[in-house]
Amino acid sequence: MTGKPDTASFPATSMPDRAWWAALWPDPEGVLRLLGIGRHMSVLDLCCGDGYFTAPLARLTGGKVYALDIDPAMIARAKREVACQGASVRQWICADALDVVKHLCDSVDVVLMANTFHGVPDQERLAAEVLKVLRPGGVFAIVNWHPLPREETTVLGQPRGPATDLRMPPEDVAAAVEPAGFALARIVELPPYHYGALFRAGALHAA
């Protein structure tokens, strides 16, 4: 199962409730802008979960958003969130992330993967599949927790995020993603506990 982390294998990676998402990131659209996502871009929200970023993505891009999750219950929650915010999504996909090429109806400018990459069992294979759905020069944007001890990443007074040993520094993410044909473009700090690693589709994309 690759569409979201296996919580039996990856403790503390289950979907959090909305209250602490909002406490951690009160301005999700601002986070997206820091990642370089803008009005004229098409974006795939890969492993979209309950839609915390899907809805602001849809507003920011004018609906040029595709959203995938393996869990139909998460898709249903994300749909409700998007509707509540008066936005729209071009395509909803309930599937494993490794099968994204089979389901996505168009190529995109950006693939966003937030708070999930650390739990993917085959990260290099996933990066290779992401490359196939990006337009030439497109960006794979991975939002990750900094490799801090879990007890130091508190939200609403409680330790939050994946187990300490699952957290990946940017160089480990790059080691998993770049062999697929990406080049690290930049690292964006996303306070208080996250960073965004932005990978641009490189020379291998055209092969």
C-alpha cells in the first residue's frame, strides 16, 4: 500500500485531526505560495488525505487540481472540504500512488506530496512514477518534517508527527528522488517543523 503510509509499519503517521493541522499551519495557502505554486499551474495533490491542502490548492490555481488518495474515506472528506470552501477539483482519483499514471487524465506542472513521503516503502519507484506525470521542467514538491526528535515537535502541547527514526533530512530525500531523473532545485523552510524539497524534472525526463 503506497497511497498513504501503512500505520502498522509506520507509527504516528495517521491522518491528524483538523484542529492541530490548523494550529500547525494556520495559512495553508501561504505554505503553497512559499513552494512556488501559483495561479496558472496545474497541480496533483498526491496522497491528499482529508484535503487540508487540496482545497487551498483548488482556490489558488482556479481548479486546476487533481487529487489522489488510496483511502475512499479520505477522498470523501477531501471532497467535502473542497465543496465547503467553494472550490472545485478537476479529477478525484482513489488509487495507489504507484498507479497514478494509469489514472491521471493529464500531465501537470507540480506534484505535491505533503507529510507522506517518509512512509513510502519504495521511494525511488514512486519518484519514477511521479516523473511520468510531470510536464517537462515540472516540479515534485515534497513537504517533510525536519529530522528533529518527535518530543521536540509539539502541536497543541503534544508531540506530533512521525516517529523520530522515520524523519528524513533533505539529503536523504534527494538520494531517493534524484536517481529517477530529478535535480534538487531548492529547499524551502516551512516553520515551525517542516521543509519543502523542490525537485525539477531534469534531463532524464525527455529520454
